[in-house]
Amino acid sequence: MADEKLPTRGEDFSEWYNQLVLKAQLADYAPVRGCMIVRPYGWALWENIQQALDRRFKATGHQNVAFPLFIPKSFIEKEKHHVEGFSPELAVVTIGGGQELAEPLIVRPTSETIIGHMWSKWIQSYRDLPVLMNQWNSVVRWELRTKLFLRTLEFYWQEGHTAHATREEAVEETRQMLDVYTDFAVNDAAIPVIPGAKSEAEKFAGADTTYSLEAMMGDCKALQFCTSHFLGQNFAQAFEVRYLDQSGQLQHCWTTSWGLSTRVIGGIIMVHGDDQGLVLPPRLAPTQLVIVPIFKTDEEKATVFKTARALKAQLVKANLRVALDEREGFSPGWKFNDWEMRGVPLRIELGPKDVAKQSAMLARRDRPGKEGKTSASLADLPLTAEKLLAEIQQALFDKALAFRRANTHETSTYDEFKKAVETGFAFAYWCGNDDCEAAIKEETRATMRCIPLDPDAVLGHGHSTGPGICVHCGTPATARAVFARAY
Amino acid sequence: MADEKLPTRGEDFSEWYNQLVLKAQLADYAPVRGCMIVRPYGWALWENIQQALDRRFKATGHQNVAFPLFIPKSFIEKEKHHVEGFSPELAVVTIGGGQELAEPLIVRPTSETIIGHMWSKWIQSYRDLPVLMNQWNSVVRWELRTKLFLRTLEFYWQEGHTAHATREEAVEETRQMLDVYTDFAVNDAAIPVIPGAKSEAEKFAGADTTYSLEAMMGDCKALQFCTSHFLGQNFAQAFEVRYLDQSGQLQHCWTTSWGLSTRVIGGIIMVHGDDQGLVLPPRLAPTQLVIVPIFKTDEEKATVFKTARALKAQLVKANLRVALDEREGFSPGWKFNDWEMRGVPLRIELGPKDVAKQSAMLARRDRPGKEGKTSASLADLPLTAEKLLAEIQQALFDKALAFRRANTHETSTYDEFKKAVETGFAFAYWCGNDDCEAAIKEETRATMRCIPLDPDAVLGHGHSTGPGICVHCGTPATARAVFARAY
């Protein structure tokens, strides 16, 4: 596995990504076009992501549920923007149990419609609100150009759905979940993100407002990390989701939805990975530390293995996720490369001399060579490892933030803008007009990623204020926005 | 919710079940025929089941993965018994992205075929074996008669799939997983089960041998709790899953699969439930204890709530799953009934006198009236509660086992047999013949549930040994088997 060399990121970032996903055994191509198989290492990473988010969802009062895979075709047609957006992407079941179905069934692309239908039965009174739900499942969208984790026909995600008595509460929920995602991105995935609002053209089909987190990948392109939608009363009206308020009046609910998918795994690979392979943030890494035993003679092997197994037990007890590489027939050097490729944050090298000194050598994945090496006594090792893992977690975030800021440019002229989006993000005044946005996309392949909620955080310093003019058309600007080529 | 009365189990067991599932808000009917929505209370129960099993799967070396929802139609056709078994039940996607598909896609009814296909790529050498995988997902089988949790078009489950170098190892895995399920059934679900082998007629389509756990429900009918299949080399041959052995010979793998679904929730309802509603085993109950505050005046309310909140915090700290019922406008009596219906194992009643005495009254769900009440000091309450929950867990199991044994009869004559399956399980000698099995089913509506691995455990005492004669046809018996009408 560690034998075939990856292309470097500089040579071919896209091929580096494709080959790394396969080589690290995160995922593989399914026999059905555009579908993927998530292999054990990839799924273990996803389970850690799920736990990190699920804990936050439950702490903010959400409950998990499961709505069915199949949605009657007529449901999709009830909300006019929703049907326009999703119609071209649907997978349709027309045969069940050997019979042609009277009404074809859609394999869910998202669940607003069927949830709206059920809420209209369950929600009667203001006492039933808010309703705060989430589900972990997979959805299907018939994409033409696919790439493992980033865009597949079927993908794994969570979809949160909530219903509220007032507009204010629903807006607050939309923003709260964006904050929850930001907290996860920053503290668990070590990925700096720009929270902001999407344009009319880029928002979710059926939403009043879509917010997203935008992140910069290692090739300076943007990735939409997740989204949170304020749906207004659009779905509540289409599905008659109503409640009796305290004065006995029938009111439509205000609803939200928000989602994060396995594409985040693609983001983690592309933000932190290097030419040696994956670099996983310690808080999400399936294996946080690997112990590689080093020995020549059988006697040395016996001594080293005995200590290594005791050390592993000690680290497991300290709640660290640790592997001991006992594979036969591979040299320590080969193993080092293999675990580096898999992105394990910390390697413990243990040889007979280390055992004699009751110490071990720790090597950080994020700092190659001697600079990343520390010797630690075995007795202190769990504490030393925990400290180093926390340092690595922070270092990955700091590096990614510095990289994003170095490759994001404030642009005043369209020439500057065009140059900026060739190599990174452009931050520019914009008129807010659909046509202008479309022209920019046509001319530069850059899309409006978001209107940042905190413009100062984009570059880490104050930015020009006051009424500017649109970088493209020169008319008065309505906002400052981030533009970039995107996945 | 607690206002409409359930039918009693004696009046109409089936309606008691249907109404209870809706009333306790475990699940609801989806707008698509035969599909269900699992609501928060039901899904929280499923999450506890998932955790209890997932922990055991990982402890026995299995890794979670995700194979796609869609399977090419041609795959299903490669294993001849598999296609015969599943063809009538398939849901078929014929349209994707607005286009008719060249090859229709099957929505997975189970994943042996697509996993076999991928294993043929991943498995090369004996060094790659064993492969031990599991996935949590939903599958679709086009059932005609459906019932919430017990039989739905789409259902949630886990499917384990393993590949081995030898027949012995694969057989051992099949039996090991049956033991894992038994451990879960007995210790977490508090359900006594009969592990055994299925008949040729009842085994999985494509298996050499199917084992199952069979449980007796409150109406004395049988429920297949889960299955574990030894697949021989059937799928390995159909999909060319081969490995080079240590002597350089190409060999077919031996494979297994095993699954447990949300129908187990139906089993928990039907084994433990009573005329007041659900009775959940403490180890799986989403809420293990509920505190119901009792007060008359505002002053009493303030005192009681303050103590109740502190008590809740104390119980949460002890890792107990606790709810405090602060709902306004409902009497304590109404709340008692509501939580009884929801099957919460232990109720804590807290009034002003209790606060004064720094004690509370504990009421067991499984023992109605005074018999199930204990007074406990607040300081000791977490310990008292833990002890009582363990007692309830054991009592539920003991009661279910005694019930099953009381309603299982050894039968020597066909008259005794027919009488036994009218009211419970029959345990009888059987010739092992397909025709005889079919005739019994036709004549009595009872099916061969399993040939118990430990015949002595069925009735809890030694049973007649030696060569008997078939209870139906009188020819020499090959086994003693359990027969019953089943869900």
C-alpha cells in the first residue's frame, strides 16, 4: 500500500486527492456509476465526526428520528422552487414487488417535503413547538461529474429540521446551527471557516436565506463545508404545517433545515494533507497514535513487544485511540511511511535502547524530520501524548488559517479580482445583482461563496468600510462578498 | 396522549400493539404504503440497541463500513437461490436524472452481492483474511402485509459480513455472532431466546445454514429475533472471491452474514408490555427514571422543584438517564399514567413531605401498586435507583422465561401438537422432511422455528432423548424442533 508513490500536490492536486483516498483505504468506487463505498478507515473517521456533531445537536435540544427513504413524487412538486431545483437530480423507483407503481417514488434527495407532511399531522398547538429534529442517513442526487466524498450520487449526511412559532425563533435556530457547525469545524476538524449568507442564485431550493461555512482547500479552491437554511413559511404553506397560537388563531409555522455531509472528509483531506498523504486532526483521527516497534534480534523483539503492549494498554486506559503495528515482514521505515500516508498524528518509536532507558521517541505527523521529534519517559507518556495531540490540533488550525489569509485578497478592480480568483479567494464589493454574479461566473469561473457575517475575520484585520462600488459593474455595492472557484 | 384508553392485550393483542406504538410515539405510518417513521422516542430506543450491539461487534474485531444503496440488477441474479428468494420483493429504480437507465438499479434488500463484488477486488491473499465488516443502514423488501417495526417495506438494521480462509473459521464466526446476539437479548433486552438452526425451507436465500434466535411474545406467538448465516462458498463462487493460500493455491473464501433489525423493538414491546402500555428494560430505556413533582401551593411547588432539579442533576451525574416532568396543567396521577404508558422503569414521586424528610418514593413499572414502592433517602437515591434498575432488568427476564416455559409443551402425538401450537410453542420430534414441514404449516399455521442448539434449555429441564418418531408422519426423527405460529 505504501509502495506506489502519490503524485505531489503541486504536480496534480486532483490526482493526488483521488489516489490518496484509494491508497489510504478511505473509500472506493462502487460498481454503480458515481456511488462510493466508504471503507473501515473512512467510516471510522465519519463515526468520529458524527459523534462530535451529535453531542452538540443533543446539547442544543435536538432529537434524532428516521423518516423514510421513499417520497411520493407529488410531494416534491408541492413547493415550486424546491421542485425546480431538485427535478433534474432525482432517482425514481417505478417498480415494486414486480408491479409498476401507480405513483412513482422518489429516493429522497432531502426530506423537507415528507417531514412537512408529517408535521402537519403532529403539530396542533403552540404547546407542540418548537419541534427540533435531526436524522443521520444517506440521500441521492443524480450528479453527472462525481468525485469520492466531494460529490457522489449517494452521500451520507445529517439533516436537521425544525419548526417554530415565530420568524425570530426560526432565524435564531438557523444561526445557532451555523455556530454549532463553526465550533465543530474549528475545534474538531481544525478547519478555519467563513460563515456567511449565500446569494439568491446559490441558495437552497425553497429557502428564504441560506447560510454556509466556506473553507479554503490546499489548492486554494473553496469548499462549502455545510449549510443552514431559514425556510420562512415556504414549506409550512406548501404542506399546511399550522398551529393554534395562544389567542386561538391558526398560524403557519416557520421552519429551518441544516446539513453536513461526508464531503467534510474531502475537506479534511484537502486542507491538511501533504505530499506524504493524509494529516488527520487528532480529535477526529480514528488512530491518534501508532506504536512502531524497532528490533533486530528475536531477543530484542521479545523485550520491545512486551513493553509496547504494556504501553498500548496504558494509552488505551488514558482514553487515547492507539494502534500497535505488529505486522511481520515490514521494516520500521516502511511502517513509518505507511502510517504517515494514513495521517496518524503521532508516532511512537520504541527500540531496545528506548526500553532500557524506559523512554520512547515521539514523532509528530505535522512536522517532518527532527523538528517534530520529542523523547518522553514511558511513565509520562500518556500525559506527554495528550499535550502533543492538543498542540498538533492547534497547529493544524493555525497553519490552515494563515494559508487561507495569505491566499485571500481584497480586490478593488476587476483586474485584481480576476488575478485573485486565479490563485485563491477574492474579497470584493458587489452590487448583489443576479446578472452581475452570473457574468463573473462566466468570465472567471469564480462563484459568490458568501457574504461573510464577520467581514473582519476573513483577513484577520479591519477592512475598508463605507459604501463601495461593485467590483464588476461599478454600481453601488450592497455587500462585500467572497468569490472563488469551488468544489 | 394518556387520555384514550388502549384495548387490553386479552381483548385484542394486535390492536393493543398497533395503538400502543402510535400512542407512545415510537413510530407512525409514512405516506408511502408499508413504510414507517421512527419518532424520537423510538429512535432513542434504537440508538441504545445500536450502541449495545456495536460495542460487542467492535470487541469481537468487526469494523463498520458503508456500501451503497443501489445494486446493479445483474448482481442479484448471480447467486441462484438468492435471486429466487429476493426477486418478488425488489424495489427497482429505472429513472435517474430524468433518463431511463440502461441497467435498472435495485434498492438493496441485503448486501451480500455488492459486498462479494468488492471483496473480489480487495481480497488477494490469506494475509487479507479474515475480513470482518458490519454496516448500519436501511434495506427495502416489498412486503404486502406490514405492521410497524415487525414488517415494513423499509426497515433499519445492521448487516454483518465476513470472509474467511476456512470453513471451520466461517462456521465459528456464524456461531460466535449468534452468541453475541444471545448475550444482547438476555442481558440488554431481557428477552429469553432459543438459539437454533432453521430448516431448509426457512433458511436465508443463498445460505448453507441459517441460525436464528426465537422468542415468545406476550400472545405466545414466535418472533425471529435475528439471524446468522453460514454462506459456505456460495457467494464467493458467484462473485469470485478468492485468495492465494500459504502454498500459493487459489482458494474460494468462506463467508457469513448476520443481521438484527428494528423488529427487535416490536419484540421488546410484545414481550414486556402490559395493559397499561410499554415496559422497557432499564438497560435500553431512553428514560430510566422520571421524577414527578407533587405539590398544591406555589410555595410547595418552589420547594419541590428546587429539590427535584438537584436530584435530577445528582442522577445525571451517576450516569442515569433521567427526566423531570415539569409540564404545567397536568395532575400527578395523569403524569403517572403517561409515564407508565411510555414504559419508564422507575418513577420517583417527590412531594413537600418527602422534601421535609429528605426522601422520595420510588415506584417500579414492572410491579403495580404498593408492592412495587420503596422509600429511599435522597442522599442514597442514585445507589438505590441503580440497584432497583438492576432488579427490574432481572425480573423482566425471569418473568419472560417463566412465561415461555409455561407455554411451551413437549408433544408426542399430533393431537397434542395441534393443541400446543394453538396456545404456544410445541417442542416435538421431526423427520426433517420439507413436505412434512409444509403439511404441518398448512394444517396448523405453525412453522418450524428452529432446531434448538441446547434442547435442555427450552423447557429448563432434561428432555426425552434417543431416536424418536416424527410427530406428524411417524417416520424416524432427525431432530427435535420448536414449532409455533409466528410474526
